[in-house]
Amino acid sequence: GQGEGMARILAGGQSLVPMLNLRLAPLDTVIDIGRVDSLRQAHDDADSVRYGALVTHAAFEDRRVPDGSNGLMPFVAGQIAYRAVRNRGTIGGSLALADPAADWLTTLVALEGKLLIAGPEGRRTVAAADFVIGSYLTDLAENEMIEAIVVPRRAATERWGHYKVARKTGEYAESMAIALVDKARNYAQLVLGATDGAPLVLEQAAQAFLDGRTDDALRVAIRDELMAAGREFSAARLTMHTTVAMRGLKGAAAK
């Protein structure tokens, strides 16, 4: 049936329920989609893997769903919060919240994933890099929901690096970098998350890495691109983000 007032979709409930408890999300109606079995399915083909929005973090961590990311997605899932949260938290719910420090957002941008969005007007596809407009702001209309996430299969020759700084295990990231390096294709991708907005794709720094810049020269390239990104980083956060990005790249290069 239809009702009046504000409604919100409940996926895993690991963010919405605490917000309701703290009276931070005043709602008239909660729509529980947890019993929609199709949203929990994952399907793979030769080119990509399609994950329903309700696939849990634990399902990725335990490799109960296909993986075309050379192990990056299972690893990232295992870094999210605590096991109790991972058992119920979902990839779609995490992306819809669009917390800048959330792990999946940065990961999906790095992996060039796409979101399938459903609403009264039909379905549409949005690149993960274009989905988030700012902190907790997305391209979703009020009457739309994430139906699935499609991740292209990565080349077997590609290597990944991941580095995250958090106050303690299970906390949201203070800074997080994911780097993808494929020497066979002369390809590199560097994405920095927890930057008080949408993840930053550091194209110039990735190219500097491919051009052979290392150590201080690479650090300068990363720092310069961050300073030109239009974010108001303090000196301390600028140093932290630069270091995290460096370590992400080094992690990929070392494999």
C-alpha cells in the first residue's frame, strides 16, 4: 500500500538502525527489503560479476560469491568493522549511505564498477565514480534504490595494493588507498578514500608511477595532485593521505 510521510529502505540495518535509535533519522515508514531473495544473488559471466545489493560483507569475505577482482574484494570485506556487522551489513546499503570513509565506495571506484539503479521510471546504470556527489550525497533519487553492482573482471596480470589508516581495528578509515597495477598493460589506477567527499582518482600520480617516478619524486606527484583537488586538507591530513597513497602503490608494485 501507499502511505504519507518520509520512508527509508532497510537493507542490512547496520547504519540505519543506530541512526533511528539516536533519533538522527526521523522516519514515518521503514521498508524492509531483506526478504527479496533476488537481491542476495550473485551471477558471473566471462566479462563481469553482478552482485545483488543485499550481498553481505561476510559473503565476500568468505568467498561465497564469485570474485573477479583477484582477491581484492574478499580482502576489503574482511577489513570492514567487525564480524557481527559483516554478517548483516550489505554492499548496497554501504554504497547508498555514501559515507566517505566506507570501504566499498573507494573499492568500487578503483575496480571501475557500475551500479544498477531501479525506480518507478525503470532501470538505469551509473558508474561508481559518478554515483557519489559528496559526503552522504548520491545520485539516487528519493524513489530509487540500488538493485545490483556490476564489477568487470580484472586481468589476471593485475596486482592490487591496499592501505588503510584507522584509529583502531573496526573503525572507519581516516584514510584509505587502493592501487591497481598491471605491468603487462602498462596500467595503473590509484584511488584515495576518506577524503571528506567522493573518492579521489589520482590519475596524474598513477601516471607518474608508470613513468618510473619513485620515493620523493612520486610523493611530490601525489601531494601536488591532492593539493589541486579542491579539498581543504590540513597539513597533517595532506601528509597522511600522501603517505597512504604511496603505500597503496608500493603494495601493488611489490606483488
